[in-house]
Amino acid sequence: MIFANHAHVFPKEIRPEGTVEKLLELMDECGIGMAVCYPPFHDRFRESGFDGDPNDWLAEEIKGNERLIGFGNIDFEKGDLAEQVDKIAALGFKGIKMHPPYQEFVIDGPEAFEVYARAEELGLFISFHSGMHWHRLRDNRVILFDEVAWNFPKLKFSMEHIGGYHFYREALAVMCNNSRNGGGVYAGWTSVGTHKGKDSVWALTDEELERVIHQTGEERSVFGLDFPYNNAEVIKADIERIKSLDLTDECKEKILGLNLKKALNI
């Protein structure tokens, strides 16, 4: 069974092709059994005219659906950061989605560290965007995730996109540098396909993907969708690409679900 990370879901009024219903349809088409989904970020929720907390919205949307695992997100404008993490855990979510350049926080800044500390205490997994995203690079250089791993050795987190084309080697360095602390840093194999051509800022080569496994082992890579920004055709191609790599069948099964299942204690 494929268990995928990284699906963004929205109310139909914000993004009609990104609803929970559309995600489930895509999962059926792509042969995906379970997926981790994220709510809209708080600013997007407010700007679209919605009241309340997007984490509450997601909890209600996926209530009773055993195929969907919820992650929450943090409103850095609101404050009370540790309390927000507590609420995410209380909703039954397994982790947090954090996007340093979009949310405009510094990866190793004091506000972010407050979130990491509480997430570590509660055993929540963090999925980070890693790589450029049109914000000041000094705030979100991928090498700064080494500070996260160094200061919070029991925190499990993924670097989604594995740094992308521009920061792939920094992401790999972070993983290798922290391999002795229990291996809590994961490579997020999300939008790393070549479907957008060689000019894509996310595409990684087969050799680069295989090198992740050769240098970090089979236990620290997880497959992600980036729904709805990737459609079913792209996601099916990504799955087939993983299956075609020069890796063992057991390793491919781990990438496509077993590692994520273990990381989230499911």
C-alpha cells in the first residue's frame, strides 16, 4: 500500500481542484491507500474570507476517514506558539507543516525554535518546505536545518523536495551530518520528477535520488504528492519512476509508504 506525504487541501471556495474529495479521487486513480494532508495556511484562510482556524477546518473535513492523516500549521502572527502546537496534537494530528519562505520565519530563529521544542516533546513530525521560494535566502538556507537537527535531536522532520535543484547537496549534507543522532531527518521525495523538464527548479536526476539512499540508508526517505499542484498524471509518473530506480524492491516499498508509516507510529 502506498502511503504518501504532502497533500494540501482547501475549501472548494479557495481551490475547487484541491478539496478533500478531489484528493481521494486522485488517490484512487493513482493506487494510493493513505495520505498525509495539510490545511491552508492561516493567511490564505483569512484572505479568502474564512473565519476560525484552518486546523479546526481540516479536523472536521477528515473526521472518520482512516485514509487521511492530518497535519496542522502554525500562525506566526498570532503568537502563543507552544499552545498552538498543543492544540495541533489535541486535534489528533500527527505533525506540522512548516514553510519557512512562505511563512517568512527564520529556520533557526527563536520563534521557530519554540515550535520545534514543543513538537519534540509531543512527538510530532514536521514536514518542512526546503529550497528556494522567492524569499530572502539567508533566512531559509537549507543548511540551517542542521541547526534544527543539532538542537532537537529527538525531533523527526522531513526536508520536502530534498532542497530542490539549487540546494540538494545541502539537504544531503544535513542528513549525513545527523545520521548518528538516531536518524530523525528525512528526505521528502516530493515534486522531484523531471515532468517539467530540465529547467525545473525541483527536478532531481535518478543518480541524485539513488545517492540519497546510498549515503543515508533505506529508512529515511518518504514519497510526497504536492497535491493539488501535481495532478494524477504527474503523480503516477513519479511513482513509476521510483519503481524503476536501481534500488531493491524492499527499499522502494519503504520510500512509498513504510518509512512514513513508521515515522508517524501508524
